[in-house]
Amino acid sequence: MQNLINLKIKLDELAREKNNSKALFSAPDPLQVAKIYNDEFIALICALFSYGNAKNMLNFLKKLDFNLINLNEEQIHKKCKKLKYRFQNEQDIVQIFITFRRLKQEISLNELFTKAYQKEENILDAILVFIQKVKMLNNYESYGYTFFFSKSFENIPKSPLKRYNMFLRWMVRKDNLDMGLFDKIHTKDLLMPLDIHTFKTSIALGLIKRKVYDFKSVLELTNKLKEFDFYDPVKYDFALYRLGQSKEILKYGN
């Protein structure tokens, strides 16, 4: 019990230290670009491209023309010549922006995610509805395109859904770090954006026992952090991520 209390004290201190703009810009992070625009669609694009080497990902986002989402489909095809990022080739990126263009013309992300969430106050429902909506808007298929938006799922997904949960953290939490553009989803219902850094850090700190990087580990970690802050468990996400990314984990052991 005392170890748990001590760990909470350390993590609360670390969250206060890291949840601000100064810490955000201390190392590459997609939120750096998303905050420039303060726009829900651009934020989701940034989040879904957030995989691979952090520096390379940030360089790609800084060069990306987000106005593509406001062009017609013919213009999108022309503007995406030779544009690619890791698993997404030129055609994948064309179709990604076409999908976002169609979605933006129909509904806001705030409305889409919030309506799905409010039925049972379940974030997973909101993510699933979005993925299903993408499929309805565009039947294009490829490995890169499907990886970008993620596969649909029934009941419990296998994937940690890190990029969606990170986007929702940005949109729902509001402080010096996160943007808080969605005001009808409660922070207590957010799920941890579990990436490999956070996963390894959480195991090292004794926050989770599960050794498999999957959605069940997301639930285990989120529930453990609710013991520290029931109403805002995801406030610890950025601190845990930076702890793993910077290799400072040894300072915060049990």
C-alpha cells in the first residue's frame, strides 16, 4: 500500500511537471503540430499519422498541407503527387484526404464521437462508430489505408487503439497540454493511449501485470490509474510516455 501511495505522489508530481507547453516541445510530439491549428480534423489526421520514429513523423506533419481536406477530390489527387509516409503510399494519402473531406462535409467529429459515446458513456463505442463511418464513406482498401484508420472490431479489439485514444485525450482534456475541444465527453471515461514506451514504463512501475501489448493492457492500466485519479486517469499519459521516451524510468521505480 505504501509503495502505491509513493508512486501516486511521484506520478502526480510528474504530471504537473509534464502537462504543459514547455515539456511538450522538449521532444518530438504530434500535438505540437495539432495545437497550431486547434482544429478537430487536423488533430485527428496528426494523431492517425503518429506511428514510427517520432522525429520523422513530426517532420512529415510539419510539411503536410492540411488544406487538402478543403479541396475537391480532383485537386486532392493533383496535390498529393509523390506524397507518402511509411505504410501510406501516394494513393493511400489521396484516399485518406478524400475520406476526411467527405466526412467534414457531413458531420463534425465532435458530434460523431460524442453521440456514439453518450449512448452508454463508452469511448470504445465512439471509436468503433468512427471506423464504421469511414468504411461507409469510402470503400477504398489497401494495407496502408486500413492501417491508418484501423480495422473494425466486435466487442473487445485486439489493438490498443493508441492513436484514437491519444486524439480523444487531446480533444476531451483541457489544460496547458491538451486542447479540450469536445466538452460533452467526461475525462473519467477516457482510455490510456498505450504506446510501447508507456507499456514498458507501466510494467516497470508495477502499474500493470499483463505482458501482452494489447487492448486488455489498456483497460488494466486505465483502471489502475483510476485508483490515483478516478475522474482524470489519462492525465498521467503524457508523463508516463515521456518517462519511457527519455529513459528516466529508473528514477521513478517502486
